[in-house]
Amino acid sequence: MYKKFVADKKEFVLSKQILHSETFVGANIREALNRQSKRDFIHKLSISQKECDKTIYWLELLFTTEYISEEEFEDLTTRLQKF
């Protein structure tokens, strides 16, 4: 998605924010799998959830500024909400 925004739409700021928050989701899930305690596991997963929400925020901005269509917005946010 990042490559598409940069190459096709010439959008650099919000797409970089999305790249950052999306990669944090996976990184924190991986950390959760290597937890030191149940509390640590829950904490890491809650951080992942916050990063998903942050990614949705960036997508909302892209949608309201018409960089992405409603269909793209719905598709991307639906995928994130499954986490």
C-alpha cells in the first residue's frame, strides 16, 4: 500500500505514517508471542490494537482528502478491525 501511494498518488506524509503504524502492529504481536508473563502478553497486544486504531485514523485522513475511495477505505479498515 505504501508503494502504491508514493508511486501512483505522490502522497508521502500520511502513507509513511501508515507504514510506521502498520509495521508496529506486527512487531508488537511478535513481541507478545515472546512474552515474559501473561500481563506482558496483554500489554503488547493492547499496543498492537492501538496501532491498528492509529492506522485507521491515517486512512480516515486519506479518505477525507480523497486520496482513497470509499471502497478502498472500507476494505482496508475492515481488514484492520479483524485484528
